[in-house]
Amino acid sequence: MADATISQTPTRARTLPRVNTSAVVMGLYLLFLLLPIYWLLNMSLKTNTEILNSFTLFPRDLTLDNYRTILTDPAWYMGYVNSLIYVVMNTVISLAVALPAAYAFSRYHFMGDKHLFFWLLTNRMAPPAVFALPFFQLYSSVGLFDTHIAVALAHCLFNVPLAVWILEGFMRGVPKEIDETAYIDGYSFGAFFVKIFMPLIASGIGVAAFFCFMFSWVELLLSRTLTTVDAKPIAAIMTRTQGASGIDWGVLAAAGVLTIVPGALVIWFVRNYIAKGFALGRV
Amino acid sequence: MNKTVNQKAWFLVLPVLVLVAFSAVIPLMTVVNYSVQDTFGNNQFFWAGLEWFEEMLRDERMWNALQRQLMFSAIILAIEVPLGVFIALNMPKGGFWASFCLVLMSLPLLIPWNVVGTIWQIFGRVDIGLLGHTLDALGIDYNYTQNIFAAWATIVVMDVWHWTSLVALLAYAGLKSIPDAYYQAAKIDQASRWKVFRYIELPKMMGVLMIAILLRFMDSFMIYTEPFVVTGGGPGNATTLLSIDLVKMALGQFDLGPAAAFSIMYFLVILLISWVFYTVMTNLDKKGM
């Protein structure tokens, strides 16, 4: 006790002038993270003349014209619609097939289960660059090129394994006795799964959905390769604008800001599961 | 959990199997096909055996790309892992501020990859970017489209910006699983801050940290979009990483045979690392961490 008092007194004496180092470290780190994003936001609210002719830390004459351009021009806003369509399709497909599979992996042993689980993982880790060309040819040959479903199916390559892994992690936390009791009570497998089991892992389904949505939203290489006009994602439309000789920086920045919005909106709900999702359900 | 043996469980996995087979096995077989065939155009193919593989293995180009790729992965791991752990140690332990930090830190992770590239492309420009302008004003010669060092610095800093939070989030999750009793015991023993880190926090974090390292290694190994948007692989070929080179070869020059052989070797490397990853993960599962 005496030791504790001695060791604490000098600390207390120093507390007043000393700043909280953790807070400073976090502050600096967050500043580092947010500065580039702020710069994009800043540019999106400026006119092109202001961007190119003067260097200002915040927009001097604030304008929403860049956003207006995007939201009124179908060539621009259809990009968002296209992206959203295939992302949602992908999320639905991924979850629909991953739910039963994850249940099987979490509850049963069957022939080849470990190999299958590993094989799924390798697909999550497969470089999209390897698949770009074969996908292009596969979907062209079955007549799905430049459709939303083609991109949605292509993204299943890494999202289905991800969903299976995340869901399996959550399902293992549900005691098996619940399944057995339900079967004794006369539930069929389907009824049990939908009425009892799915509500129990609702948060897991939400997290898996979020990560499927996210990884499909951020991916560009495959979605760009598989589309030309009708299903072109917003991300690819942005790249095209960059290639033009005169770059409309303001509109480009505004388009960028708008792609950050969907993630930023929902992240609050999954904040406690973020680590779990990125680690494929294994934290 | 003790699992029961049930072969009928195969029916539950079947949809996944069919879907992933469609989107993985068929394309992969196409690649294998190309890698052992040659063409004179007109869709006429003939057997080439292992020629493409031999050619690629002798080709300077692939080795150079591999070298740059390994260097890139090594650099970003050397920065992101210690930095991520350091950030995790400094995060608020709970309450509103912890959530606040979690949300802001996750923000870069949710930005589409080419937008990440665009953000840094703009940020680093000398005429309109904050970073480029500031460095220029300080008298530092910085131009990521011409200067090799500047190009590398930009893509490395960009990756650190993009992914350090992932390491930090995982390390934080590991830290939070340490019971308070451990810290109290350390306090009774009057352990120094360093010793608490070395003997309590680090061993407890090791599991998730392994996952973080493997994930970062793997994802950095197949990085494409971000550096491509910023530097386009240049100046010259200075930042042409494996994926960039592969896409150039396959979709740009349509050299199907060599590109396919390249893909297969690329994929085998990934397979090997995936296996290490899987072993680490399943061992952790067994330990119940």
C-alpha cells in the first residue's frame, strides 16, 4: 500500500501539465486518415477555376454544382444505380447460398468438409487479375456480358467464401441443444432454420451482408472488365473521366465523395463486428 | 463444439459448390487450357506443353515484377503491423470514444479501391493537392509521375493510409479479449509498461495479429487498382506490380499463353500462402481463441 502511494504521488503531480499521449496519438492518426478525405470533399465543393487557379484550404465560393452535374446526368447517376443493382444482387445470392452451407460446416462432419472449407478460402484469396480474362470470355460466351447479373456472379467468387466463413463463425456460438430441442418439438429443418435459427444469428447475417455489400462495392477490376455500357459501375465511369484530356476535377471529386457515402452510412451499425468481418469471422 | 457425422449435409453445401464451381473452376480451367496451348489466331489452338511456363520462368519481366511485388509487400508489412499495434494500444478502451475511433478508422477500408487511388492522385498533385503542394512549398522535389522514389513513397503511404486500420482493428479486438485480472496481476508484480506489453499483451494478440499479417500480405500481393490509378505502373515500370503486369499482358497485349502461365504460377503461390493461413486459423479455432 505504501509503495502504491509513493509511486502514485509523482504521477499525480505531473498530471496537470502532461497531456494524454494516447489521445494525441489517436488524434494524429485520425487526422492522417481524414485529411485526404477532407481534401476530396473540399475539392468537390469548389468550382474548377478555384481548384486550378488558387490554392485554398477551404472552398471560398461554395458550390454544389458538381453534385448537381452528377445527380442530373444519367450517364453519371446510372453508374450508381448499376453499382447498387449488382451489389445488392450479389449480397442476396451470396447470403442465400452461404446460410445453409455455413450451417452444415458449423454442425456436421461430412466427407471432404475440411478440404471444401479450405478450397472456399482459396477463392477469397484468389487475385482478381487472374480471373479477369477468363471471366470476360466465360460471360461473353453465355451471353451475359455487360449485364448486372454477370458482375454479381463474378463477385460471388470472393463473397460467397467470405459469407460462409463469417456466418460459420457466428453459428458456432449458438448451442447445438437449440437445434435438438426444436427437432424434438416437431419442427422441420426448414421451419426451424427460418423461424428459430435465423433470428438467433441475425447480427451475424447483418455483418455478413455488410461485408458482401462492401467488398462488391469496392471491387473495380472485375466489374470494369465485365461491363461496357449498360451495367457500367460508377467506379469505372470515374476512371473514364480521368482519361479525358480536360479533367473536370470538381465533378471527379464529387463522384468520389458520393461513393464513400454508402459505407459511411452503415458503418455505425457494424462497428463492433468490423474486426470479425475482416478476419473472416475468426476473431 | 462436437459435430455429428452426417453425409446429407452435402446437400446444404451443394448450392455453394455449384456457384463457386461456376465462377472459379470453369474460368480456372480456361486459364489452364491457354497455358498449355499456342495459337496463330482464328481460334486455332495447338498443344504447346510447358513451353509458356519455361518462357515465363526465363523471362526477366516476371522476375522483376515479382521482385517489386515482394519489396512492396515487405515495406507495407514493416510499417503497417507495428503502427497498427501501436494505434491499437492507444485506442480508448470503451464507451463513446472507442466507437467514434472505430468508425472513423474503418472509413478508408470502405472506400472503393479506385477512389482510394483517385484521392491520393489528387492529394499528391503539386498543383492542386494538399500533400504535393505542401511538399513543393517546402522545397522538396516531389512528382509521383516522374520520380521513382516519389512514386513508391506515394503508393506505400497510400497503402498505409488504406489498410493500417485493419491491423489496428484486429489487434484491438485481441487486446479487448485480455481479462482485467492479467493487468492486476502485472500491477501487483510492478511490471513495467514494456513488460506488460511483451509478456501479456503481445502473446494474447499473437493469434489475431497472425491473421492480420497474413491478410495484409495476401491482399497486398494481389493489389491492382490503387497503384494502377495513381501511377499506372510507372514511371517506366517502376511500380508495375504482379497484378498490374498480368492485366497488361492478358487484356492489354492479349498474350494469352504467357499470361495464363503467369496466372497459374501466381495462383499456386497464393494457394501456398492460403494453406499457411488456413493452418494458422484452424489452430486458433482449436485453441478456442
